[in-house]
Amino acid sequence: MIKGSAGIVKTQEYHYSSPIVLESGETLPSLTLAYETYGKLNREKSNAILVCHALSGDAHVAGFHEGDTKPGWWDSVIGPGKALDTDRYFVICSNVLGGCKGSTGPSSINPETGKPFGAKFPVITIRDMVNAQKLLIDHLGISQLYAVVGGSMGGMQVLQWTVSYPDATRKAVVIAATGYSTPQQIAFNEVGRKAIISDPHWNGGDYYGKTLPTHGLALARMVGHITYLSNESMHEKFGRALQGKDRIGFDFSTDFKIESYLHHQGDTFTRRFDANSYLYITKAIDYFDLTKDGSLTTGLAGVNAAFLVISVSSDWLYPPYQSQEIVSALTANDAEIHYCEIRSNYGHDAFLLESGQLNYIVGRFLSRTVVRDVMITDVHTIEEGTTIAVTARRMVNQGLNHLPVLSANGQLAGIVTSWDIAKAVASNFLWLDEIMSRDVVTTTPDEPIEAAAKRMEEHAISALPVIDEEQHVIGLITADAISVLVGRANP
């Protein structure tokens, strides 16, 4: 399933110059978000997918930067022919608010002082991150995302999107995440923060241009990285193998390969991440809690998206039961929900590593298209009792081939086509009622697109009015739109 690369990409910047009020009540004077895009936005702007990254991620989710040999962090599922197919979708990923890869964060310059914010940067939340992303999506002219997708902290952002902006996304993919941070998760984050703050070079957060608190940040990363693995994966990869020696040293030097691996992870991390960003982002994770009055069901009561929730069998940081709590809460709210548990020994990191399973599961969910996903909502209609001349003029002026006919109470009464108008003129008919088709073949917004296509083929028609339960026309779907969509979904 892994077929192609998203190619060479460049990081872009979105600047929002107005003040932003955060959940804490504090205000940021302005905002910059670093982001990347892949694929093309269609004319209707209905094929956009937002990818939300985890704690240490960034906007570079796929493809290559010029001169790089290593692709983006989720390149295995983004690109032509992959789950997030860039031949079909317009994929967006932005570095979160509070990050250190181009977005406004503690290492950014405070316009009031001309120096980095440091620890004077206001505390942020997952909701603040999502609100910042919404500004970017609005800037791109997208009123509704086709999907929001993310794992770990990215999955938290996905859930927050569906709560904060219930009508702004059609589908939500939540991988290895939770609806609220548990005491154990908060505890691990606090140990990491304490390691950073205890480093004398942290200097109250004012270390820019000075010696960096690399020792504390490396320790924080080592602790965090342990939680991303499973005992099975560590045993399989390292066992009790020694590092560069034949026997244990009976001292406090590095004896085991797992120790050396953690040291390497910590040291490497300090060269690409900011210690203050680590503090702020982990605090945002700790504050994440979508329950309301102690109930996740109540907290998710207003969501409208269709959900795919994925857990990992060996994940002990965000174990499967927490994903199942999300599923139960959504089910209680009559949401459309699909759940899958990935069988993997990789632990929490499986959401990055199990590309085969993810491409299959996520790809099937995203490509399951219903009529509402592609229907035209700005539908022109005409009333019963109208003359053919008026009807013809409206169709010509609007460039229409199909025009639903409504009764006096606004219900669908029939349909007229440009071919009907041509026949009426040839036969000297005067009134619309004389030529319109009253036996109208229709569809509903939640019907699978394949079923609508089959009905069109069976009746040899080129458009279907989309109706609600009260027989009101809420959209129109054409054979041209269906043929393109079905062709792409079934290469």
C-alpha cells in the first residue's frame, strides 16, 4: 500500500497579527504558525485533511525538504496511494502553538521586550492549540475539513476539534489517545519537567544565547521515551545485551544496550527541541480533560463527526481501555463510530511504526464516502406552476442542466432537465407542470456513494436530488462528480 512520496515540500508561515485570548485568560499579542501542505485543494475546498502531531512533532509530516535524505515523521501514511492519498486529499500539518519549529512558543521573540519569551510565555492548552489551527484553516478558506487525524497528543487535538468546532470536520481519526490525562500520565510528565527545571542551566527559562539545559532535557526525553515503548519491544530489540563489553562492569558505567539507546535518544533530542517548549506542551497535555461534570459522555455530547478510534494492544501510556472509554462515550451520544485495536509489540510508538495496519484501517475509513461528502449544497430550485420560458431562462442564466421543482410547501414535487426544456419548446408547451418528471429518483445524505452511483446507472439519469426526512431538497449530486470520486477510490 505504501506507493509514493509527497515529493519536495517547503514549510510555510501563517501570521495572525491580532491579539489572541488563551484559555487561561492571558493574551498573546500575535501568532505565527509554521505549516506544510501536500496535494491540491479541490474547487469546492472539501478534500482538506488536517494532521495533528504529537508532543515532539512538527509541521514536516511527509515528503522531503530540499537536500534532506530523511522524510517527514509520518511519511509512511501520507503520499500518493497511501491512506492520506495526496492525489485525492489536500493534507495540512502545522507546528502547534507553544512549539519550537516555527510556530509561536517560548523561544519566540516577545515583541514587548525584543527578547525570547522564555518562562514568561503564557501557559497554553490543547484547546488553545486547536483554536490557533482553526485560524489557519480559516485563512486557507476552508469552511469544513474532510477529516482531522492524529495520534497521541495529536489524537487529543482531534477530539478537541470535534468538541470546539463540531461542524468544522466530517471525519475524525483518533489514534492511541485519551479523553483526559490520567494521574499516571501527569506523573511521568512532571518527572520530565522536574528534570529540566532542576538543570542549573535552565536559569528560570532564560537560557537563550547561553548554555542550554541539555542535561535536564535529555533526562526528560529518556523518561518519556520509556513510556513510548513496550516491555516486549525492548526485550526483542535489546534483551539484556551488553554495550561494547563482554561482561558487566560492577560500576555505574553504561553496561546494557538499552541504557546506551536511551542516552542516544536523549542526546539527539536536545539538538532538535527546546526545553521550554517541552515544559509548556507537557503541561498542556496534563490539563487536557474533555469530561464535563466528571462524564466523558457529557463532554462529547455535541460532536457531529464520524469517528475512527484506534488503540494499540501493547500501549501502556494510553492503553486500549482509554480508547474504549472514548468509544463508549461516543456510542452513548449516537455518533457514528468505528473502533479497531492494532495488534503490535511496539507500544505507544506503534502509531508511528505500524504503517501497514494504519494504511489499511485509516485508508478504508477515509475512502468510505457518503452522499453528503460530495453533494452540492447550493441548489437552485423552481416552483410548481412556473412557465417554461421562466424555467428556461433560469437554467440558462445559472448554467444548469437539472432543476428540482418544489411544491407550495417546499417539498420535492419533481425535476426538470435541459432536455425536457428542449422538447417543450419543440412541442409548444407553455407550463412547467406539463413536462417535469414527477417520479423522481432521489438519494439521502448518508447513503454510500456507490449505491447512489448504481441507482443513477440503473435509471440512466445524470443527477439525483438529495432529500431529508421531510422531503425537502438539501443538495444535488451529479454523475460527473460520482464518476470521478468512484474512479479515484477504486484504481
